[in-house]
Amino acid sequence: MTIRQLPDTLINQIAAGEVVERPASVVKELVENALDAGARRVDIDLEEGGVRLIRIRDDGKGIAADELPLAVSRHATSKIASLDDLEGVTTLGFRGEALPSIASVSRFSLSSRRIGEDRGAVLEIDGGRLGEVAPKPHPQGTTVEVRDLFFNVPARRKFLKAERTELGHIEEWLRQLALARPDVELRVSHNGKPTRRWKGEGDQIDLGLSDVRIGEALGEEFARNALRVDHSGAGLRLHGWIAQPSYNRASADQQYLYVNGRAVRDRSIAHAVKQAYSDVLFHGRQPAYVLFLELDPRRVDVNVHPAKHEVRFRDARLLHDFVYRTLNDALAQTRAGALPSAQTGEFGGGHPPDPAAAAPPSQAGMYQYRPTAPLALRVQETQAGYAALYGGNGSGSGGAPAGGYPAPASYSGGGSAYAAAPALPHSDDETLPPLGYAIAQLHGIYVLAETAEGLIVVDMHAAHERIGYEKLKFAHDHEGLRTQPLLVPATLAVSEREAEVAEREEATLIALGFEVTRAGPQSLALRAVPALLAHGDVEALLRDVLADLREHGESRRVGAARDELLATMACHGAVRANRRLTLPEMNALLREMEATERSGQCNHGRPTWARFTLSEIDRWFLRGR
């Protein structure tokens, strides 16, 4: 078969197969071009889900009339000029492929006027056949019309879905964009009717998201349960919003990651987020988050995917650890009783802002827990209450159990679990403990507590289980990971690649409690194992660790296996159902919950407590109507 040069039209249609998958791909490429041109307002007009018409109008810098033919030529761009520019690219587009690819599979029109020019110009292309540039009145900026998408490629058109489905893909991408660029106004219409408007919120300062924009994009429920994160180190910055574990999803439909402002998917970062939530999320549920990662553009390669959905990091191992530790530290502070407004700063109006929250974040104190000020002591809760519940002095990990909160003033100690409940002290609401004071026990399972806002219900077994689990983890973390030598070294048959990983990561394996040496090209000698896990299947665990080290550059399987064992121990040691507690014991449990990290969920990810406000309870009984 004779080798021949393909015509430009066919080349562009082949490129369109990578760049233009569906109408949403066209909208993405054209809107990104508008943003690269400095647009602050973009209008998106659609017909039939974008198949019949996509019109993108912007108020950007515009294109000169004599450059319109060049703009639709392959690999013509104003965004890069050298390899150095490509390695440090900061624009959303840079290849110069989008316009010619789109024009080759549609009836295409490009109109524009640059700043300072008296009139605009238009260039029309029909299925790749270039027309002539003609003058046309046009406001400053650019308008691109794409009609009859894939009209000349019927094989591609038949793979398009229903109008509602294609429109849904466009709306989802616009939601991604709205989260990343709150400074840009987006107006969307479909079949001649306005469907959505994202109002611009002033200058784009630090990619800051407001509660208005995030509430519009992800709903008020996410906004009420969002935790703000902002952490910097090693030339990296991670900021944005993560949902509290109590707000979780059945699917990964509210997971948004941006690298230097670009929406991407990355397995390594997704793995780090999953690990950070692993200790607090119920099995099978997905976390929700909007995260912005900022780093030197030269440390990330964005030119690895036709649609730029994926990136490659120069130091993926460092990045994975940075994301994991940042989110893990933030989630550790999700203590029971904390109001969402106290966690998010802007959300949950009606509460005075914390002055410390307005201070610039620091690496050391970004997630420091700040309990409310204690009441003046009147009657201290009896130590017997703590001893009965915990079998010791009741001290929590890292400090006093109660954080300084007093007992209800009218309780005298001892007595029945159903003794008369004390009234709340007459003081400023902000001085009350977050979980209030116990008033009763329900069916030997739940603790009922009164707060200034209403009623708290605590699952006492789940709460005590988490408290015990965190204490066990604290103790093991501070005594170090002990190893247990094997009397007879075990020989493992592995692949040559696994053996190379074990040899290269010897120091990492020692830190995890394994002493491993290479015994041959495809064999390892296992001489010591983590003492706490010695009775488990350590050979299978080692293989999993090697797989993690090969794929992610690190492994937390040893820690996960240890935590699973400690969680089982904590579960068996927790107070059981139908155990009658006295009021001091109930209050001791509440104070421990307030002082314990991650106490909002048990070891299995189930919630440990629930709050019912007085207004909610009033609605149950139709009060005030």
C-alpha cells in the first residue's frame, strides 16, 4: 500500500476524535479560550443539548481580523513560543488544536473585535472548508458559533446521547468551572430560555471561593457541612473545602480537584484523600470536596492527556504525603459537638466569628482545636464517674478529659441514673460545653443531653468505642512500632520488579516494621515483622505494601492493619448496650467526646451523635403556627 500525506481536513477530523468527544468538549475548549483571553463574562447559548448550536460569547481581548485564519490553523497559538513556555504553561489551552478540530466537524463561525479597533470581522468554515474574512459589526471580544456538530461524521454523531444527557454533561463542566473561577460571570441558555446564571464575584483573589458560589454549585447542605482547609509547605499549597464525614455520598459526584486552576483527575491525590477519610467514613461511602492545589508550574506536566484531564507530577510521592497529612490533620479536629459554623468560618450565619480564624494560617496551628471558655467551677464531676466508665483516671489522649468543663451545678454525686436532671446554668450560651449536660439515658443505648440550642442524642457505645480507639492509637504512636524477629526467616517468591522495589525501599520497609533482604532474582527473605501483626498474614501484607510502594511511592497498609486491630480491641472494650450509667458517667462521656479527635464518628464511620435544635422540635408539635 502506498504511503501518502493525509489532507489537512482529515488530519483535523482525526484530531477532533481526541479533542471533541461530545458537545461538552466543545463548550470546554471554547470557554477556556475565552478565559485565557481575559474574559470576565461568558454567555453560553445552546440548542438541542449543544448538538444543533453552541454559541460562546465573551468580552475578552479579541482577535485581529488578519489573524482569524491563523486562529483556525493547526498548532497556531499565542500562548507558548518555546519549550520553556510549555514546561511552565499557566494557560488552560496551549496546543492550538481546538479551533481547527471543532471547525472540521461542524458549521463554524468565528467573529471578533480587538480592543481599539473600529469594527470586527467574521470567518466562516463549513466542515473544514475555509471561507473568506469579512467585516462585521461586533462588540469587543469574540463570538464562536458551532452548528450541526458532527454533521459530516455520522459515525460520531450516532454515538451522542439524548439531549438531556448531553446538556447534563455541559452543566457539570460549567459547575466545575464556576467553582474554579468565581470572578467570572457565566450565563447559560438552552433552546432560547435562560437556564443558569453564575454571578461574577469581583476580582479573582487567591482563587477564593465564597459561601454563595459554593452553595450554588454544591448545595446548601454541603456548605453547612464544609470544613475550610488551607495549608502550605515544601513549595505546595492546598486549600479549599472538604465535607465533614457526616456528609458523604453514594458516588464520587462531588469531588473536585484543581491543579493551578485546572480541573483534573489524579489517581495519586484521589488515593491520598481516600486514605485521609478511611478512619472516619462508613464503608462504601464517598467523601465530598473542592480542593485547589497550587505549585510551581514546572513541577507538573499538563501535556499528558488530549483533553488535559490528567497531569503528571514531578514528585508524586511528596505530593501524596502532603495531601494526606493536610486532610488527615483537618479531619482529626472534627470533634463531636462542634457546630459547622465554627468549622467553616463563613457558613452558618448568626454566630460571632472567631478572631483567631481570621489570622493567616500557619503550618503548625492551622487545625488547632479551640474549645469554648469554661464556666466558673461550682461542683466538680466525681472522679468515680470516670473510673467506672474507663477503668482509670479518665484522662484523654494528650490532656485532661473534659477540657475544663464543670458538672451541672445541682448534681450531688451518686444516686440513680434517673435522678432529677439539673437545669442549665444561667450564663452566656457560648460558655456552655458543646454537647451540653446529660439529662437521661434512653433504653440503655442513648444518652440525652440538653444544650442551649436544643437536644443532643449520643450513641454511647459508638462514642466510647471511638474514644478508646483514639487512646490506643495515641499510645502506640508514642511508643513506636516494635518489630518481632522470626526464628526462621521466611522466603517469599516474588516478581523481579517486586524484588527491586523491596531492595530500593529497604529503609521504608524497616520503618514499617519489616526486615527484608533480597535472597535471589525473584525471592525475598523476611527476617522480622511488625510485632502487633505477627499473628496475621504478614506475607500477604508485605506483598500489598510492595504493590503500594511501586504504585504510590509509599504505603500505609501496616498502619491500616494496626488500626483495624486496635479498632477491634476498642470495640470489645467499649461500654455495652443496656449498661445503666449515672449522670456523672454520662457527663464524663460527653466531655471525653469533646476532647477526642474524630469523635463525630465511631471506628466504622457511623455517626456517634445527633443534634436537634429547639426550632426543629417545635416544628414536630406545630408550635408557633
